[in-house]
Amino acid sequence: MTRHAAPPIALATALSVVALSAVANPIDRVRPDAPVLAPYGPYKVGVQTLAASIPNSIDVVNIDGSTVPRYDRPLTLEVWYPADPTTQPGGTYRAIIRDGQTEVTLTGQAVRDAAPATGERFPLIVISHGYPGNRYLMSHLGENLASKGYVTVSIDHTDSTYSDQGAFGSTLLHRPIDQAFVVDYMARLPGPIGDIVDADHTGVIGYSMGGYGALILGGAGVTQASTEFNWGTPNGLLAQHLTGSESHEALIDERVKAVIAIGPWGNNAGFWDLDGLAGLRVPTMVIAGGADDVSDYPAMRGIFDHAVGTDRHLLTFDYANHNAAAPIPAPAESWTPSEALDFLPFEHYADAVWDTTRMNNIAQHFATAFMDIHLKGEADKAMYLDLIPSASDGLVDLNEAGQPTDDHTYWQGFAPRTAAGLHFESKPKGE
């Protein structure tokens, strides 16, 4: 979900940044003060764009009364993967920004159509944007995790992109279905990329409505009331994801081993109750802005508190709003007004308090630790999640060699003073 608010910046300021439109928009920056797991990993990165479709899908946008049309639902996928080690890093993307019209150039590490690495298989991570969004909104995570030995695939969700934003009921119904389909699609993908995909070990990272879908896919069925909202999916069709239903149970995929829900929307609007949240059965990390007034921070805390059926974590960025940790840095072109919007496109990407690259680096760090634990079995990464709740309470105590003493409690992986404004909480299954 995206909040439409705040007046456009002054014309003089807008004109002063017009010249920036010719500047590249990097998605791959890692700040010197980033936590230790944020930098790119040892693998070179390739990228390909694939076209897929889900046959016989419900066409929510064109429902007319009791008539429910069907169609082959198209999905465009951006796939990042470990590339041949001789690949020379660097490439560009052409992406539409929030106004649904302006095309911009993004720059990153991935090389278009590079030959994949050979000789091993890599866990799969599905990345799912918000409403609206597109497959490039979290491209920084796609590239970064691919460099660490994952195949990552980001979805353009039909009826939910900047260019084709349609009825919200379509997103409510299709989001977890799209995610589940892409796991199957990548598991069956032929050719050199398919040869390196290990879909038996899959993670899902979703932002806003992507987080909503990921939680449903992970076992959190929706409430009866949410299937009846007059602004939601028509004709009660959302009952396909109803808590305890056979159809929802059939959606859940045991290959999905971990979920990261960033700013997940839904609990604020009555889509889950205690039974639904208790049904979540996949280890989950919720990442949230402490001032989020779109998905509502207390509602997101409720997901963390009440998902008693699994181990879970909550990472909070103090004072951040709904754009915490997910979007790429605001492209230079988004700093200027667009006739297509009544707000600056910039507002879709940026946070008023936190630097976006800083948040992205922190998300890269925690996503790496969490996915390495659950998809690769790297138990040593658990130390990056074994943290005191409030970073500001951490004690920095180093010996003469610069090594932590037994009294050192500052967050593992963060240099002194660099975890300010962060909280990290964990609860085990059953608590």
C-alpha cells in the first residue's frame, strides 16, 4: 500500500534537481558503516528477464456481477543468479517509476544474460513488491543475495504494477498465488538457470502487499470478515485463503522454509485474527518502521506477537515510516513533480528520517543471516540474530587487540555507534 500525501516541493527546488535526471541511479551502494553481512558476496551476478503465465486464473478486474471470467495471468520475472566467475560486473536496468510513465536507468552489479555458474545448485528466494510496485523496487536485495549464492526472482504482479495498477481485490486474491506459482515455475525451469535452482529450499521476501501474500503462503489464513469486505475481492472469492480451508492448506508449500515480511499490510485492516496468525508455520522475520502509518506499526507488532506457531523476529527502525528497508533509493527523476500524480514520486521511495541506502544495507545484513540459517543450514549465522533488544543499550567493550570481551553486548556485526535507532526482538515457537 502507498500513502498519497504531502504537497509537492517548491518549483525552485524541483528545477534544481532536473539536471540530476541524467545521473545514473545506483542500487548497489554499500556504505562504509554498513553491518558486516551487507556487502556483496563472492559470486559474480547475472540477470535475465523471463515471461510466465498462470493458466485459468480468475480475472478479478473484469468480474461483472456473478460472472467470473478466467484468463492466462501474465507475470514478468527478473531473475538474478550466481554467474560464471569470469563475468565482469556491471550493468543497467530500464525501469518505470511510481508515476507509471517515466522510464529511468538503474545501475548495479548484475550482467544481462551472463552465463550461470556451474557445478552447484543454489537456494531460491522469491521477491514480491507492494501495491503498486514493480520487479525493480527491491532489486538491491535481488542482486545482493544472488552474489551470496542464491537464485533470486522478483515478480511484476499483474494489476499491481505502476503501469497497470488495477482493482485492489485482484492483489488481495492473487498475491500469494503468484508467489506459490513462481516457486513451481522456477523448480521446473529448463536450461542453464534451471539447472542451478534448488527450489526445495525457498525463501520469500515480500514488501507491504508482498508481505501480506508471503504470510498467507506461510500459513496465516485470512478471516471470514475479510472475505466479505465490499472494497475487497468480489463474490467472496478471497475465501480461497480462509483460515482452515482446504484451498488455503493446498496453497502452502513445504519447500518454503523462511519468510521475510517488510512492512506487511493486512493485520491493520482485519485480515488476520489470532487463529489465522497462529497458523503461520514458517520461520518469519518482520521488518517494520516504528512510525509506519500505512500498515500500522502496532498491527505489525501483533503479527510478531501472535504468530505462536513458529519462531519469529521483529526488526524495528525507530521513527521510520512505510518505506523502511524495502525500496531502492529514490531515482533522481522521482525528485521532480509528475502530472500523473498529486504527490512527488520521491515519496514512494524515501523516508523522512532514515537514509535509504543505510536501511537497505541493514536489510541486506539481516536477510543474509536469516536466509543463510534457514535455506543453507549455516548455524553460525545465528549469532547475528542473538541480540539484546535495543541496540542503544549495548555496551562496547573491546580489548587491546580490538576484540570483544565477555562484557561486550553491542550488536554482533555492527561497528560501535552504527546500530542506533534499531530494535531486534525474537520469540520462539509456542511463546
